[in-house]
Amino acid sequence: MTQRAYFGTDGIRGQANKHPMTAEVALRVGLAAGKLFMSDVKRRHMVVIGKDTRLSGYMVEPALVAGFASVGMDVRLLGPMPTPGVAMMTRSLRADLGVMISASHNAYTDNGIKLFGPDGYKMSDARELEIEALMGQNLEDGLAPPTDLGRVARVDDSQARYVEIAKATFPRTMNLSGLRVVIDCAHGAAYKVAPVVLYELGAEVIPVGVNPNGTNINEACGSTHPEAMVQAVREYRADIGIALDGDADRVVICDEQGQVVDGDQIMALIADSWARHDRLTGGGVVATVMSNLGLERFLNARKLNLERTSVGDRSVMKRMREGSFNLGGEQSGHIILSDYSTTGDGLLAALQVLVVLKSGSKPMSALARQFEPVPQILENVRFSSGKPLQTDAVKTAIAEAEQRLAGTGRLLVRASGTEPLIRVMAEGDDESLVRQVVKDLVGVVKKAAS
């Protein structure tokens, strides 16, 4: 595969105001992507831009706008909007391109740029490489004449549109009356829309993480810090807790007792419900290599398949489209419901869980644990430079670890696509063996990374 200079597994991401997340790079993205998606057809071309609540969004957004407008592309600004909302609005407004400014679950000091095609799907690797090639060219190449500059405007009803789209995924014959719901928005992109959706569907809503100040996104809240959701559920005796991440494309849930469940359990719950109602397509679920072996066994017991892909919701969506699956996702909480959305949507996934909860008489605690997870240990090793996974010592240690787990478990060692981390994951029925394998391997990787 061609070496990528800017794009990782989920767009461009890094520390704000440091390469590659600088105003200059954002300007180049706007110029390059604008040129690429400006067809020869004599009409106005348009890009929609959404963002989360990070302080650095005020730096990245104007740079993107300048790039797009300078090549003659009109710009529509959505303001704070969940990533899946940007994908929806790209299609709804018949835009040529969609952009989301967000670093998802990362700290506020990071930011990122995600691109969507006119169909609302995340940009392919091939398209990203085309954009990278154009980014390296002279900035003045292909600029529009003064009479053809792009026009910039805000879309005032973008959040209201997303609210209505989200509500439309919930059964018309059902409402959430009688349910007390905690929703933690991580002080992020969904801080306005998510509580409104739940309230208008009839729930009693306890909002958490809905006061962004530019620097508190994901701070001790949201899907990566579910303790805030759990505390609110226990304090207010809620029926369920829902925690989104900074751009609201992932979700974790807790039951009325405060027990947290991850994306694997959520996929199992939705898959079982949809299969019983003859709604599940593709014969199963698409998930990544990170999903627990317990999920695979759960699905197989119901004569459903688990199709595994490489990490990243783009890989999941690609396989879903190839095999006509309508449910897929990641253990981390990216849940893709392709009947409704072209990318992961934490709120829409939560609504499907609420459908199951509201449909029966069981509390969330009886629904949350659909299967017993196989012991799975994941450790991250941070590195500053080099390629630790390519050293002979690490390669040998990985081979030895795989032999120790042969027939009883699974090993996965990979570099993160968004952070300078090596992720070491092992799972198997023998927890003590799994722990020892991870411990030994992490020691070797740390030595190679130092």
C-alpha cells in the first residue's frame, strides 16, 4: 500500500496546531478536496462542514472554508453536529463533499478532519491518496477567479434536521414514556441534539456532559469515562444510561444497576432482536478482530455468522456493503445500522436498545449481558519513534505468544491508526494464561519502543 502522509485509519488526526493538524494543512485539505470534487459540470458545487466542541475547531474550520471557497466551492457550516449527522446532511443537501472536524474520543488538545463523499460514506483510501497528492502541489494551482469564489453560509436548521432523522428511526407506535434515561454527551458534538431526541420521544431525560467550554470534551465523561454516566444512573435511579463520545459516533450503555456494557453486547442485543423479527440481513453481524470470542459463540448458537474485519468502521462498512449486512460495529461502541446511517451513530444504536427495553417487561440488567465474554486483556504501549513491531525481538515474541494460545485463544498485536500506540490484545478461556501472555509480550514491546 502507498505510504500515506496525512491520513490514518479515520481521516487526519493529531495534536492541534502541530503537524499535521495545523491551519496550513487544513487549508491544503480544502484546496485539494475542493479541486477533486469540482466536476466539469457548470453548476455550483458545495461542501458541508460540521464540528465538535473543541477550542481548535475555531482554527481548523476557517482554514478549511478558505481552501474550499478559494477553488470556487460553496460552503455550508453546520456548527456542532455528530459525525453521522454530517454524513446525513451531505446526502440531504446534495453536497459534493462532507467534512467533520473532530478527534472523536481524544482529549481536547487533539483534533482531526474526516471526509465524506456525496453518498455520505467515509472517503475511500484511493480518494484520500488522490487528495494527498493534490495537497503537495502549488497552492495557487487551480484557484478560482474573483468572480467565481465560493459562497459561505450557515445552515441554521441542521440540528433540527438531525433530530427528526433520529426520531424517525424509532417505531411510530412506541414512545419512551415511563423511562428515566441518563444521556452523557461528553461535552461534545451531540450536547444539544441527543437530549432533545430522547425528550421528544417521551423519556424523562437526565443530561450529563452538556456544557462544553472548548476544553472539557471527553474530560472524565462520555463513552471513554463511563463513571459519570454510572454515577448519574445510580443517583437518579435511572432505567438506563447512555454515554456518547466527543463526536457521537460511538456509544456505551449501563443498566439500572450501573453495570457497563460495551459495543459487543449492544450488537448482540440488537442482532438477537432483529433476527427474531426477521429484520437482520446478511445472515449475521460484521465486527472487527477486536470483538470478543463470546460474541462469535453467541451468534453461532443462533445460526448467525460473525464476519471479522480489520480495525476501523470503514472496514466494517465496506464488508457490510459487500455482503448486504445491516448491522455491524466495533467493541469500542461504533455501531453501524445501515438501514438508517452510512457510518457509526451512537444515538441511533442507543435508540434500538431502548426499543428492546421498552418492548418487554425485563429491566436493562436482564438484557445487558447477552453473552459471557471470554477473558480478554488489552494493553497499550506508547512509543515516540521508530517501528517497534518490525524488530526481530517483537516478531519472535509474537510467534511464541501465538503458539502458547494455539487452540484455546487468540492474539492481536497492532499499531493504532490514530495515536502512537501499540495495542496488545489476547483472549482465551484460560484467563491466567491470557494475562501472562500479554504481560510477557508487553514487556518485549516496551523494550523495543524505548
